Amino acid sequence: MATLASTALAPNVYDAEPIPAAARAEIDRLLQSGDLFRYTAPCGCARGAAGT
């Protein structure tokens, strides 16, 4: 029984465009402020396990 080999080349994951400066600045701001997690965290979890 013969196996089929893929003839498609794998994508080049090493050559990528740089992140634009404005986008990078916004990413850095979100990471430093904690706003990145504010909208996805369950209600009240930022206050700790006891809810204080």
C-alpha cells in the first residue's frame, strides 16, 4: 500500500514583516496596564479568591 506524500511546501515562519510601531506601542501599553485581561476575566477574579 503506497502512502501519499504532500507536495505543498511548508510556510516560511522565519521571514515575517515587523509589527508596525503604533501597534507595538499599543501592545506594550496593554501589557503594562493590565487592560489586556480586564474584559476576558470572570467577574471579581481580579480581587482574589476570597473576593476582597
